[in-house]
Amino acid sequence: MSAALPSYDEAAAIVSAQALEAAHRTPQIERVELHPALGRILAQPLHADTDQPPFARSTRDGFACRASEASTHNFLQLAGASRAGDAPAGPLPEGHAWEIMTGAPIPPGADSVLMIEHVETSGDMVRLLPPRTIKPGENIVEQGAQARKGDELLPVGSTMHAAQIALAATCGHAALDVFRKPRVAILTTGDELVPVSSTPGPGQIRNSNAPMLAALVKSAGAEPWVLPTTADTAEALDAALAVAVEADLLLISGGVSAGKFDIVEPALARAGARFHFTGVRIQPGKPLVFGDTSLSRADTDQNQNGTKCYFFGLPGNPVSSAVTFLLFAARVLGALSGSRDSGPRFALARLATGSGKPGKSDLTRFLPAFCTFSASLGQLPEVELVPWAGSGDLAALARSNCFLVVPEDAGRLEAGSIVRILLP
Ligand code: AMP
Ligand code: MG
């Protein structure tokens, strides 16, 4: 049965192909100020409004000079002084030096800056201490060395982190055009679920997936839209889906396994779904469902993606939901956001202790693990499995900071072996 299911790589390729298609539809654009631009996706390329830096400037406190003169070690007379914020001054007369502070414009005629730590001063005279010499260009950043006026500094689709925000500020942008965040409906299903504020009765549990998925969606730069929890009946699900498909992406938690009350797939089919896969050879997360559906109504105001709503039916177990979100839903979400850089992030690490007995051989496994990133030079980060009691073990998930990837057909992974990890 499971042999007919796509492998992790095959499923990832299917999701990537759909994500590429989704990326062709440009999201709507809105203008935001610089601070709220954090995490947003740039909708217009960012250009340099002037040369960067706008003038040749000193990178040191010291003395601007001609390198050939300073390297003779003769004393040079001071002809002036400039500090950061001063207008460019000069020119520098021959045989002279110019006192200068970090960030100040270089006086014309000077080709280098002596560091204050490398000179001897005497009254208004300064000389480079032998045996040190200096070459033209030292301790100067030339005008336009970082960028020329009009250069594209950031392309459309860049994520605005701290450095990108600083770059926008330096180019004079107090506000930026960014893509509207995709709206992600979160629909949790299950008769056993009670709200967080309730005390569960016999056989009941609190709904932890709704806040977890909302947090994952927010971390991915999208807008969570948490819908009321739905009972495991066809009627309830049909009614919920009719509303939920107005989103750009729909995450349905629970109800996709093979049990009697796993009624999500038939409900999606009734809602006109096209399924791209129904199950993947991974653990946890094997029952994952991926597809898209069209809106029956013309009103696409809330949906940025034309009439299409992508959906994932995530297995209800918390670890399964988290892993399948990171592996697959994040990729589609990135595309819907207009991001250039989305999808699961993997890294290499060294396994600290062996992986225990091998699991089922035809599944790629993603096991909660903890990676210590303080690697010294030439050493990979060390990763260790977090003991867990299966895909419902939220406590293990919360103690982990990554997932160890165990390839299909891998036997026991030995301590010291190089492994892949999935990063959150
Ligand atoms: P299901 O995928 O609906 O078969 O659920 C698999 C397991 O995940 C069951 O033990 C459920 O009780 C649990 N589960 C389902 N939905 C949630 C949720 N929203 N929060 C926490 N656990 C859940
Ligand atoms: Mg269920």
C-alpha cells in the first residue's frame, strides 16, 4: 500500500512544482513603514539613491596623507582637521597631513589614512613610525565602493530582516512597498478537542494544534485565520470548508488518517478538490494530503491567489503537524508570499549518539532532535535525538530545536556519523 505513495523527495518535487505555479501570480502590494516591514517581502526592487558611501571616507581615526610621502617617515605638517559630519574639506597640500576621524570625508589629494596607533606626533607635525609603510587606499572607502547610484541593491522577493531594513533606511526609504501577507485558514477537526481554557473531560484533550499552526504561519510571515474547531461530521466539515476555502492556503488538522471518522478527504472531494497526493512515505506525517480547490463564487477579494485555495490536510498528532508544515506547507506559503527564499531548510550535523533501532525502512523519518550550534572551526554542529514517545509527544517537540533526517532504508545511525537536520 505505502509503496504506491510518493517518497519524501517525490512529494517535495510535487509541492515545489505547485509552488512555482503559485509564484506566477503576484500578490497584492501594500505600503508599510520601516519598522513594521520586518519579515515582510519586498514588492519593488530597492535601488541606491546615491553612491554608497556617498563620499570617500576614513575608516579610522588618524591622519589623511599621501602614502608615498608618509612612507619616507619624514614629519608632515598638519593642514587641517575633519570629523564625521563635516563637509568635505581640503585640498591637502603636498608634504602635509590632515587630522581625520572615522567616517569623515577624505580631503582631495590624500590617498590613505595613517592610523593614530601607528604615528608619532610632535606639535602640529606627524610622522608614520618606522619600519611601517602605507599603500594608497589604506583605511579609505572610496565613494561608490559599495554601490553606485541607481544600482539594484535588493531584488523583488527579498525578505526584510534587520540588515535589509538598515539598507532601506540608508537609501532614504521611510516606507516600503511589500506584498500583502497570504491569509492562512487553520481548521482543526476532532470531537475530542476542547478549547485551551477548558478542563478536558474524560477522553478529551485541549486543542494545541490551532495555536501551534498559527505560530508557524506567523513565523513564516503570513496571516493566520483560526477557524472554530469542527466536529467529525460531514455536515460540520462541509460548512467549515465552504468558508475556509476563501483563504489563500488552508491547513486542516486531523481527520486524514484511515479511521472511520477521518472524513476530511471525502469532504475536500465534495468541495471540488484536486489532490496532488494523499499520503507520503515519511514518519511522522504519512497521511498528509495536499491539493487545491477552486472557489465557487466570484468574490476573490480576500483571496490573493485568484480563485484557487491550496490546502494541506495535516495529520492531527502535534509532531506530525509541525513536521509536515515545515517540510511542505512552508514551501507553498513562501511562494504565495512572493518570497524568493522559501521552503525547508536543511543542514549537516554530526550525530552525538547512535540513533537506536532502525524504524520502518521505506519511510524517511524526521525525529525531534537538539542541535548545538556552537561548532568550533572545522567541526560540524552536534545533534542529538530527543527521547520521544511518538508523534503525539508535544513535550519532546518543545524540547527539540530541529529534526534529524533518517533516510529511507537507513539502518541504525552510528554515533559520529554525518546526518542531515531539518531546521525550523
Ligand atoms: P487524527 O489525525 O485526527 O487521527 O488525530 C491523530 C491524533 O492527534 C489523535 O490522538 C488526536 O487526538 C490528536 N489531535 C488531533 N487534533 C489535535 C489538535 N488540534 N491538538 C492536539 N492533538 C490533536
Ligand atoms: Mg481526528
